[in-house]
Amino acid sequence: MNSPSTAAPQVSAAESIDLRQSADPRRILADRVRQLYSQMPLAIVGSFLISAIAAYELREGRFVEIVVFWAGLVVLLTLACAGLYWGYRKSARKIEEAAQWLRWLGISALAIGATWGFAGAVFFPSHADEQQVFLALVISLLVAAGIPIYAVSWPIYAAYAAGILFPFTYVLATFGNKLFAEIALIVPAFYLLNVGIAYRLNGVFDSGFRLRHAYGKLTEDYTALNQRLEQQLVELEEARRQVEASGRKLALFAERSPIAVFEFDPAGRILSANPAAETLFGFSSREMVGRPGTDTLFPSGAKDDIRARWRSLIQSREPVFGLRLSNTRRDGAEITCEWSLTPLVNPENLVISVIVQGRDITQQLEAERMKQEFTSTLSHELRTPLTSIIGSLQLINSGVLGEIEKDTLELTTIAERNGQRLLDLINDILDVEKIESGKLTLFPEVLDLGELVNESLALNRGFADGFKVRLATAGELAQVRVNADRKRLLQVMTNLLSNAAKFSPEGSVVEVTLENIDGGKVRVGVHDCGPGIPEDFRDRIFGRFAQADMSYTRQKGGTGLGLSICKRLLEMMGGRIGFSGREGSGTTFWFELPQQA
Amino acid sequence: MPAQALNRICYVEDDEDIQRIVRMSLERVGKMTVEVVGDPLVAIDRIIAFKPDLVMLDWMMPGMDGPTLYRKMLETPETKSMPVVFITAKASQRELDELRKLGAAGTISKPFSPKDLPEQLRAIWQALP
């Protein structure tokens, strides 16, 4: 039997820090100083009161002046201490300057001690027995009272007590009285005992401060941790809300989608189906869920193929788009659908489910087929009779069949010209249709553009002659190679040249230029002396059925499709078309193509 | 380029109007001798009998379309080396390329100009090996 291995929580030595040691020593010093100063008012007032009582008791002696002097000294010292206390209270740098404040406090303690030491040393020998006892008692009291006041810093206490006791001890030792000399021996022991107690208390205070800091730090850490936790909780809640909202949105998308949406399990069983799927296949969601998709949605003959596709989808885990398949509805009708399949993969790279979206394209395919059939019919059935009509008229008009009467010739010429117009229109419409449906294929080849321009001029001279317009190049054209579809480029040139000829005044020249321009391109320009392009027509000149004035169609022929076809053809060859010139001063149509190295 | 000038043309076309126009164009403008065949199913025999320099085939015809007839000609020893030009109104570029690969001499698209037709045929003729 396998027993679950329980990993014991391991705490390394480095992690278990004694928090008492981690407190900042500067802050502890500052705390000690604050503690000392907080007791200062009590010390000042107490010391002053005891001094006042002492001065009153000792006034009856030989050295009244010295008592008065001492009392004055006490008043000054009291004022100085009060000043020190006031200075500390007002200081803004209690932490940074803690050491300095401690030093001053030490000096003040020593001064107070020394003042009492002076009192002991001067007044003890000069007074009578009773007052000597009073003095000794006061001095002992002061030494003892100093312990709680100064014990936070034992050296300060040591200085204070030394200030009081050392002069007094000296006086006792040198007084000449055996008892006093013996007391003088006890006093240092008393001093050492008191300093020892102060030292111990100092340690206790220090521990207290450290603990307080450690606790403060713990509290701070805990607060920070708590805040972080709270923040994370807020973020988590927000994330949960967002996920929930996304989920709702997704569900709504599927619910309202006009596209059939299924979820399949990896074995190919339907997990869910949206209302559009129900409508498309005629089954309710409840009828479909749990059943294999192959049994429900596909014709029986296609099942093996579908299963094979499904297996390869689950294996590859790659989404599939635009898959056209034959499907069956509940009523047995066969439809064609376009499917997108998206496997959902978990972090372990296993397929959890597959989202399958489908769209009925039966009608779309039928429409496409009908459009193609129509285009094909238009192409053949209209061109065949036109071949006969235009061919017959051409033969008559060419005169090979014999002389024709002038009026008759005029009419047959009109008939031929209009037959040609009809043919042009059909060709243009077919071109537009091919371009729109993406069925126009170009056959690009590397060719000399100058040569092609010359060829186009030769082809269109006859047409231009009809308008009494001359086509010419501006000098010898440069040899420039481009990669383009020859037939289609000739179509573009024919369009531009015939437009230029149609709109030029009789007797004028249409000039064609060819120049290299920046960016490795070549530009062909067709310049005419026509009326120019009206301002309000400029925006839609490359649009379909665009003619500045519908009366032109009747006057000059043309379908209004030519330039839009030219534009698309040039774009397909990586070029562009444009024009320049002002109304009333002729126009230049130009196109650019990338040069072939 | 063939040694002799282009003279004898056989044209297989079901549309009688176009038959007449092409005949007039080639005879009057081009001064050629023309044999027109209306039924593609009897075309092979008529071509063999007429012995043309060049055969013109319409693309769409009832009974048998131009490309099928051309494939039949290629299978017939007497006609397999004759140059063939297709006259068509609807062939896609892919179909034309396919026929070129099979050996068709050229294609002329409908509507053609009867004035220029003889010239176009002579150009194709002269381009032959």
C-alpha cells in the first residue's frame, strides 16, 4: 500500500530570526532617551523641592552666605535643566540626534549630582549633629531615588551618584572621627551596589525596548501582509467577475449567433448545440446531446470519411477553417455547410472538447453557380450573334462586296459602331465581374514598356483618325522593363488613348510620355488637349459607370467602366493610376508600374 | 514558316450566319479557297477529302465540341499533322493553354473582325515551323 508522503515543514536556521535582535539600535537608543527625558520634570521638581527644604534647614549655620550661594546655584541648575527638557521636547530630530540628547542629559545629571556633592562636602562639616544626620539622610535618599530615574542608562546614573557621593565620602574620611571614617568605607560599597542595580535595570529596560520594537515590526509586517492579502482578494474577486462576465458574453454569443455552434467531446459526441444549430438541422438540443455527430448530422455514405477527418483533427489539435461538407437535416434534405472546428486543449495538451461552428452555404453555392452560368451564357450567347452582326456590317462597310449608296453606308456605319459599343459594354461588364469575383487571372511577363506603348499607339491610330486626332510619343521612348500582363496592359493603354482621342479637339495631338520616377518605378503619361475633367467629377472618375455627363455616352460612346477596370488591373500588377490637369486646359492620365531590374 | 502561301481553309462551324461571313471574308478579302462544314460529326471525313492547309474549329458545337474534334483529328493519321486554329467566344485561359500544349496553332476570339481575319490567319500560318 502506498502511504502518502507527508513533507514535514522545513524551516531553515536562516529563517528563524530572533526578532529581539532584529530591532534597529538607533530606534532603541531614541526610545531610551525619550524614556529618560519623560522622567525629567519629576526629577527637576523633586530635586528643587528637596533643595529648598535643605536650604531652609541649613540656614542656621556659620556660612549663611555659602547656603545662599548654593541655593542660587540650585535655581540656576534647575532653570538649565528645564531649558534642556524644553529643548528636547521641541526638537524635531529626536531619533537622529538621540546620542547628543543623551550626552546632555548625562551632563545635567552629573551637574545635579555634583551640586548635591558640593552641599554634602561644604555643609556637613560646618553644621551641628542634627543637621549632619539630616544631610546624610537627604544624600542617601537622593542616591536611591536616582535609580528609577536614571537606570535606563546606567553610566548616567553612575555619574550622578558619583557626583553626590564622592565629595561626601572624602569629607567623611578626612573628618577625623572614627565612626565617620568607617561610614566612608561603607559609602563606596553602597555606591557600587546601587550602580550594579542600575546596570541590571538598564538591561531589563533594553530588553523591554527591543521587545517593543520587535512587536512593532511584527505588527507592521502583519499589517502589510494583511493589506496585500486584502488587495489580492479584491483582485481575485475582480478577475472572477470578469471571467463570469466573459462566460456570460460567450454564452450569449452562442445563444444569439445565426451560425450553428456545437461543442463536441473528443470522441465526437455532441455536448451542446445552440438554437441556430437546432434550426439548421431540425433536431432539438436535447435530441442531439450525447449522440455521435456522424450519426446525426451527416449522410450515411460519408460517415467513414467524417470519422477519419475527426481522428486527424483530435490528433493534430490544429483548428480547421472553411471546411465544406455535405450534411443531412432531420427531414432528410441534403445541405452543404461550411465548418470551422477549434479543438480546446488543456495545459497537458489533451483535447477537452471541440467547438464546431457551421453555416448553411447551400443557397450561396447555388447563387454562385447561377451567377457563373449567367456570366458564361452572357459571354457566349451575346457574343455569337454580335459576331454575325458586326462581321456582316464590317464586310459591307469595307466595300469588298461592292459599291454601296451613300445614305445606306451612313446607316450601316451607325449600326456597326453601335454593335461595337454593345460588344465593348459586354466585355467590360464581364471584366468587372471577373475582377469582383477574383476570377481574373493575370499572365505577367517581363516586357519592354516602350515597345508596348508604341504598339498601343499603332493599334489605336485608326480609332483616333476617326476623331481627326493624332497620337504621338514625346521623342524616342526609353527602354524600360516591367513585369506585367501584356494583353491587359494593352487594354489599359487602349482605354487611355481612346478616351484622350474622344475628348480632344479636332486637329490636336495626344502625346504619350514615358519616364523613370523615384522608387524604382516607371510612369506613362497620356496628355490630351481636351476640356479637362469637371471639378465635381474628379472624385468618382475611377468609379463604375462614371461619366462626367451622360450625354457623352451618346456622343462619344464608351461604357463608363473603362477607368475603373484600368485602376483594378494596374493595382493587380502592383501599379497605380491617376490624373492631373485643370478644367479647360487639357488632362494628363498617368499610370505607374514597378520597374523590373 | 511553311513554303507555300496559305490558301485552302476548312472551317467547322454550326452557326450558318457565321459560316457565311467567314466564307465571304476569306474568299473576298483573303482570296482563299474555303470549305465550310456544319456538322462536326462528319468533319473528319470532309477534312480528309478537302485536304486543307489549315483547319479552323469553332469551340462550342452541338454533337461534338471543338476540343473533342481536335483530339479526334490528332488520333487520325491523315489529319493529325494539320495546323488547327480555334475560334472561340468563351474558352478560359486555362483551356486555351491546354490546347496550345496539345499542339493547336492558335486561337482567335469571337467576335473577330472579318476585315482582319485573313491577316490574322496568315500571321498564324507564318509563325508555324
